[in-house]
Amino acid sequence: MKAKFITTLAAVSLGAGAAQAADDLTLQLKWVTQAQFAGYYVALEQGFYEEEDLDVTIKPGGPDIAPTQVIAGGGADVTVEWMPAALAAREKGLPLVNIAQPFKSSGMMLTCLKETGITGPDDFPGRTLGVWFFGNEYPFLSWMSQLGIPTDGSDGGVTVLKQGFNVDPLLQKQADCISTMTYNEYWQVIDAGISADELITFKYEDQGVATLEDGLYVLEEKLNDPTEVDKLVRFVRASMKGWKWAEENPEDAAMIVLEYDETGAQTEKHQIRMMGEVAKLTAGSNGALDPADYERTVDSLLSGGSDPVITKAPEGAWTHAITDEALQ
């Protein structure tokens, strides 16, 4: 009886150990909890990470959080970042590597009031343009460089207004145009009472200067550790499962995001609408980075004349090693 009791205890102990065996992984988001990151919240809520023996912690971003600094300091295993910021950080010595690219298209654009008389990029000189910083300015600066428009407020140039993460400069007419995303700030302008007919938008995608957004990045050293690689493969597989589920079930995905919004700041209407727009950007991607999209991004960042975002073509800035295994 005693032997049987000990055996039973051992079995219980092993079972408890197995239950705790899930590998921890921390994901740092680029911004606050919203449908922009629905795939990760869906994977968490639907148990896709659990199925891969992962215990994933999702850390929201915010105006005072720089994802590259968080991962550099060991505060996250994986971060969501825009490629211009990631490549700029890599050139400065932070060895970030893109391991997956859930977003196929860019959602960034300039939104202007028609009453300003702006009808095309040729009308930008002499205007005040709202621009996000903290790494988000790189696509804009690259675009202006390609247009040959100075950004120092000089004659023939534009005045750059360092825009907060809101649309106030347009509403208060402090800027002729502001930075917006197709899935977020543009709709904040609409909800503020300005109709689409009163606006003119310039999508970076349409202007031929779109750069890759919302990729998954890790520090290079993780890719040298087989245990970490295995964990990343499982993470990417579950995350892409979450993204495809979100694309197919946008309203349900938006409701899942709302459940994880601890601030209570998001609304059902806005998140459902956002998820519908985000699904357009993730459509066509299975998670593997398209080398042509990467080259387009690099070419855009290098074409900055005397002040390019990066000064040379990066080496080792992305890999298919994770997605090749995850997407089998």
C-alpha cells in the first residue's frame, strides 16, 4: 500500500510538472491594446499558444514605450516593430532580426484638409505637416527626401510638427496634414465630425514609398540557441493561426481585443472597424517575409539623399529560418 501511495504521489508530481512545462515568452507590442494586434490576443484567448506549450505574456506599448529599448533591455523576447525603426536601430548597433512579417501592406498615410488647397505632393512645400516620431518618422523623412522637399521649414520645404499620438493638430488647424493610419487615426478624424469629402489622403502605399510595418523581431543571439529557435517557431505558428482566425472572424476578434483592454479606452465600434481595416493589411501574408517587400523598404530608406534613414544595405536583418519551420 505504501509503495502504491508513493507511486501515485510520483505520478501526481509528474503531472503537475508537465502542467507547468509551458515555455514562457514575452511579446512587446508597438502600441496600446487594440485590433492592430488582434492576432496575438486571439492566439492567447483561443488557446493557440497553449497548444504549442507556450505561456505568452503580451505587453502593451504606449507613447512612453520604445519597443526597441524594451527588447534591448531584456524586457521582451519578441517585439512588434516597423521595419524602418528596426533597421535604423540595427545600424546603430542593436542586432534586431525580422523573423516573421504578418503585415503585407502599409496602413500609413497623410491626411489633409481639402480646404488647405492641397491636391498632391507638389503642394506640400510651405505647409505644416504633422509627423509621429519615436522611430515612426523614418518613412516620412524618406518620402520627403525622394520628393526633394527639405523638412527644416526652409523656403521650398515643409515645417514638421512633432505630432502626438492623436489628431488634434488637424482638428485645431495647427497643421495642414497629419499622420494617420488607415485603421485608426483616420477614423478618429471622421468621428470628430469631419466628413471624408472634406479630406484628401495620401497613402504611402499609393505613393510608392510604403515600408513594412508590424513585423516580429528578436535579438540575433536568440537565433543561435536551438531551444530559443524552437520556441520562436511555435510562437510564430500560433500567432499566424491567430491572425488568420482574426481575418475570418473580424467582429469576434475585435471583441477579444476589448476583453484584454485594461484601460477601458477602446470602444466596440472603433475596434470592429479597425479590425476590418487591419485585415486588409494582413491579407496575403502567411507570415513569411517577402524578400521583394524587404528590398523595397531598404531602397526607400536608402534613397534619402544626403540624409538617408540608413546609410548602407543591412546584412542579416531578416531570416526565413523560423517561418520555414513554422509554416510547414
